[in-house]
Amino acid sequence: MHSSIETSAEMAEAAVLPQVHEVHCDPRPGQSSPKLPKAMQQPAEAKSPARWAYERIILYIKNFEEQLDSEQEVAMGFAGGEAGVMRIEGMGYFDPDIVTFYGSDSAGTRTQLVQHVTQLNVMLRALPKARPETPATRIGFRLARDLEEHRDPEDGRDSQG
């Protein structure tokens, strides 16, 4: 039961705002549903499918990285074919419907995946650090910070265009 009174406009807006909900059989710290940053607290209709997929994947990557130890980094696995696993080193989107992942495979070969949002499947994996002598790379935190820094708080659009 709500303790506040909402106008019909607030109720209608809340019905279309992004929400996330998860249940785990053995909840652990950091495994809870990610908190939506301000950049994502607007109706999904205001964004392209590519932008919307990009933002949600960032949340999953960041949340996944929060559960890794200092010897692990995030990677993604591919279904089918010989593609294998790619260490995630960057991510982007191309409106209206393309999401791109940049990284390297297990042999250190530069890799890029260009994916249409209707075909998007991402399996996050924990891999040992590529270079044991350096701190683990945390791309999810960098991506989340970029989401917040490149927003115009007045109208929700990218500040660069």
C-alpha cells in the first residue's frame, strides 16, 4: 500500500517507466536488482531500441562486475559457431537498432561483435585477468559513469547532440 497520493498523470508515467525485478535461489551481496541511474529513469519510448538495450546491458555488466573478485574480469560468451568468449573492453550502439561490443578473445586477438537488438543474447562470464600483474579492468563502472556524464538533465538527450 502506498503512503503517498499520486495524481493520475504520475500513475500513468510510473506505469511506463523502466523497472527491474529479480529473484535468486541463493541471494548473495551484489546480486540484487540493479538500481536504475537517473539516465534510465525516463519512459522507454523516448529512446531507440539500440539505446535502450545498451543502457540495460550496462546495468547488468556493472552488477556482474560488483560480484567479481580482484582476480577476475567480465567477458561474454557466444552461442553457436566457433566464436568462443570475448573479454569486454568497450560497448556502444548505433541508432536505431545495433549494439556493438569491443574486446579481445582468449588468444588476445582484437574482436568486435555487431548485434541487431532483435538477436541480442549476452552471457556474462568471469575470466581470470588478462594480465595478473595489473588491477582488474571494470568496464561496467566506466560505461555507467559515461551514461550519467553524457546526459542533459533538462531534456534527457545526449549532451553531445
